[in-house]
Amino acid sequence: MNLQALAELIRVTRKSKSLNQAQVAAWAGINRTTLSKLESGALAEIGYAKVERVLSVLGLSIEVVPTESQRPTLDDLVAEQARRSR
């Protein structure tokens, strides 16, 4: 999963829980503008800790799982999370 797909997952999950950006940002300890840029894919860089806090507020997480032949990609991690949350 790329950053754009992660951004979409965050946005869709937030809306499905009827939360606004200000609420999620406050609970995650980040600026609402930062969350807005994250959700739109317009954020050039963001630290893992911030993403992890946003995901935690939304009841999501990223799990790193080794693969046999190569390291997992972000796509792999998000796909695995999506499978587990079904």
C-alpha cells in the first residue's frame, strides 16, 4: 500500500466513525492541518509515531510481518490490516 491508499483508509475510517478531523487530530496529538494533509496525500513526510497515533485513535494499526523472500511493502502491511479487520 502506498501513502495515498493509507490516506484514503484513514479518511474513510474516520468518516465511518462519524469523527471530524479536529477530534481525531486532538486525540492523536497532532495539528488538524497535518491530519488534513495526511488524509489528502499532500503531506510530503510524516513521522511514524504520528501515523501510529492517528491509526490508534481510529482503531487501526500497522503490523510488520516478515515474508519469505522480501520485506513487506506498505501495501502488504495495509492489506494485511484490512484482512484482519474484516
